[in-house]
Amino acid sequence: MSDNNFLSLFKKNLLQKEEPPPKNSLLEKENSQQEKIKPKEKPSKARSIFAKLGFIPKMLSLKERKVVFVLFAILLTGVLGFGWQYYKNKTQEVPAFGGEYTEGIVGEPKYINPILCHTSEADMSITKLTFASLFKFNSKMELVPELAEKYDISKDGKEYTIYLKKGVKWHDGNELTAKDVLFTTQAIQNPSYKSPLYLSFKNTSCDALDNYTIKFTLKEPFAPFLSNLTVGILPAHIWSIIKPTDASLSDFNTKPIGSGPFQFKELKKDKEGKIKSYTLEQFDNYFGNKPYLSKVTFFFFKTQEELNQEFKKKEILGISRILPQDKEDILIANQNLKTYNIQLPRYYAVFFNPTDESPLKDTNIRLALNHATNKDQIIEDALFGLGVPVHSPILPWMLGYYKDAGNFEFNQEKARALLEKAGWKDSDKNGIREKGGKELEITLITTDWPEYVKISEELTKMWQEVGIKTIIITENIATVQQDFIKPRDYEALLYGEVLGGDPDPYAFWHSTQREDPGLNLTFLGKESIDKTLEQARKEINNKKRIEFYKEFQTEIAKEVPVVFLYSPIHLYGASERVKGIEIDKASTSAERFNDIEKWYMKTRRIKIEN
């Protein structure tokens, strides 16, 4: 065969359509039929595009592929970033339910009971979370209803009628009624319970008008009475069957049934039987705003030093109190810690109670001591800045504060001039003033707490600079109270006064309170001041009450019975993971939990409504 014939035959065979193989079986026939029925699949547009682009990497060098990869990554990041920003702009972050808050505290719970808890921070803190009261202070120290729906006060200020919210449940499912309020009040008034609140309800009668209405009747009008009703309510169906003399021994003091936002879950003890941790869980049937936190667990320590060391390990989220001298060290160890400065209704001062022979009988000497005292320096040096200067028996953020009364500025020249006017001179130039052959000397009593010792040393230096010699006597708190305060046997006393949420200075400044167990620590006993205080505590009209308090503060400034120093700041710390904490004032440290229903640890995002 020639070459030309061979090529012709090859082309003919190449162009000829290939015949399908014969279908020799039923299976092949069935498959053939299915193939005819099955629609022809078309490649997707995206797959087609990528298929066409698939050759590109093969055409690029390694360096070029890297450049393309980086550009693609930048583009992808930009797209994702834009998408995330768009999502953020269209949504907002809100608190979500869940999370366990843990806190360390010095002490051990013993009486988680609202009528017995007031001598222990651990007891008060847990009680605050487990029991509800008729009224409470919010985080701004405003008195607001809690269990109370509304209330009425009679025109004469002697009757308070409280209407309870309906449907409030105890942790065991029973309903809270006026019977529980009545029982709580009567328990406080019963000396067998030994409640620290006894005096607050001594001259008060209580009646349950129906299941949801309670009436308190006072012998005399008492303007701050509603603040007395911030005590938690006990469940009568539990405590009424326990003898008052056995109340302090009941297991319900550590495993309470309350009506607050959290309920008892469990406690753990160490080998010695001491409670080492205490867990509360959210109460599902709480009548108020449901808290976001699901659990709160407290860990207890014997000393502040032990608490500080454990907190530095970052295994607990909160610390109930940070001492001024420990602040810097703790903040260095816990950089995610957020601190809160809480102003409490208390102040520290030097109270004068001179004998007839004491130089402090002279008003000029007392004025000189005020002008010779640098309060800002004391706060900085002794409290590491954690304090607020005080010039009055009513604190700046309380009802009736009068800023123009008693603000004796630090002025050593004024102090020296007042001492000269009183006849005290430094004749022998030894730095101490004399008069009639007697040195100008004052004896200052205080406790042996480090803070007090440091302040007394600061005062000694300041007063020395104007020619006054100070003798310091420090004793433990029990000795100071028993040997000096109780018999009022001191010339000058460095001490503190703890006020209530509502300012009623009567207990601290009325002449009837000059003897134990009264709280007037000065020599002051003036009829005009007594009358003003009596009128103020009876006046339910706040505007008129404020005027009485201004008059009172003006009188105190004239008599100069004290050197007011400072109001301490309670430093509270919690991890930045715990959000929603807003507090700057409280009547007690336990009231850091006043608005705990707003605290949260988890979040979610929701669409912003236009």
C-alpha cells in the first residue's frame, strides 16, 4: 500500500464516529435508560470562573505568588473588617445572663440574719444578697422602696403606713406578707434576741392591718424613720417556731431562707469546721429585676494579709476591701483590677472634753488647733489619699450640709496669733509655749491601730510647729472604750463616728448623750443646740429640716468642740471582667451590692432599633 493511500485511510478512521458497544445485558440496558433520563449537569458559574483562573498560579513565579497572596489577605481582611464594622454599627452590646462572681473577704459568716448581722462584714454582705427589706438605699444613697409598693405618712409624722408588693416569694416558695414584717419588728424589740437594732425600734409599735398593709406608730415624730426600715425581713413561718433564746444557735443563720435576689446553695468547711467558702445562686422567683449573675461565691480569710496574698494569685475576681497602704502593691499584681472609691457616712476627728484646768477650755486654743491642722496632708500621708476632708458633723453629700460653717483653713499664722491672744508665748524659745510657768500641753488618747497612730504622730508634728506639745497615749480598742470613753476620762480623743444613711446628729451632739452609752464625745451641752436637734429630727418637711441643720452646724462652728479631720474612702476592687458596677456612696460596705442586679460578666449583641 502506498503512503498516500495509508494517510487517506488514517484520516477516514480518525474522523469516523466511534460506534457504542453493544448492550449485551439487562443491567447495561437499565443504566442506559437512566443516563437518558438524568439531566445533563452544568458547571456552576463560580466553578467555571475559578476553573479558568486555575492556570494563573502556574504562570506566576514564587515571589509573584507571595505578592498575590498578601494582596488577597489584605483584601479579605478589609472585607471582613468592613463587615464587622457594619455589624457593630447596626447592633449594640448588652448584658447577658450567666457567670459566677467570686470575692474574698476577711472574717467568717455566723449570722446571715438581718436582725443579728451588724457586727460582721461577712454576715452583712451575704445578708444583703439573700434578704429584701421594705426600703433600701441605691448606689447613690437615695432611699427607694424595695418590698414596699407605696407608703403614707400622717400629718403629725407619727404614723407610717406601708403597702407591700403582692406575690413576693420566699426562697422556699411561701409568700411574704405583713405577718413577716410584724414578726421581724417584734423580734428586734424582744431583748431575748439581743439585736443591735433594738434601740432603733424601741419606741415604735407595729400592726398588720391586712396581709399586705403594715402600720408603724411612733411615740414622737422621727424624720429619718424610713431609713430604719432598710433592715431585711425574716420569714415568720420559719423563725416563729424557734425560741428567741435559741435564735443565735439556729442553722438558719448560715443556711437562710430569704426573699432577696440570691439564695443559699452550699457552704464548704475546712478541717477545723470553719466556713471557707459560701455559694449563692440566682433566685428564679425573685420579685425584682432578675440579676444577670448566676452565682456569687465568697471565700473567707483570717486576716487582710492572707486575703491580699490569695487575691494576687488572680483566682478570685473581687476583694471586699483594699487597705490604703496595700493599694499600690495589689494593683501591680492585678493589672486587670478596677477599683471603686466608696464614701461611707463616717468621719474621724479629735474630740475635746477638757477639765476646768485644761487649756482646751479656752475657745482660742481650740480654734488654734483647727487652724494648725493640715487635713489634706494627713489624708495623703496616713491614708495614701483615700479620704475626704471634713469640716462639719454633717458630711458634704448628706441632707442639710452647710459648707459655710466651720471651714477653718490650714493657716499656721492664724493659729500662732490666736495662741498669742490667749496669752501663750514661747518665752524661752524652746518651741513650746508657756503661760504662768506652765507649758501648753495636751494629752491625746487613741487606739493602737496603725492608721490612728500615724495620724496622731502627724498631729503632734503640726501642733508642735505652732508651739503646742502633745502627749500621745495609745491603747487597744477595748481599753480605750472601757477606761476612757465610757467614763469620759480624756482631754482629747482621736476617734471615729459612724453615722446612718440619713443624718440625725442627735445621738452624737445632744447633751443627753454625753454619758455612756450616749455617743456625744465632747464637752458640749448647750440648750440652743439641743433644741435645734430636737426640732430637726421631728420635722418631716426636708426644706425646714435643712434649715435646722444649718443652724446646728453654725452653732458647732462657734463652740469649736472638735477638730474634724476626714471621712475615709472604702476602696473596693473587682476584675474588669465584672461590669455594671456603679457605686460611689453607701451607708455600709455591704451595700456595695445595692445594685447587684445590674452587674454582669457575659454579653450579647442585639439589633439597634431605629
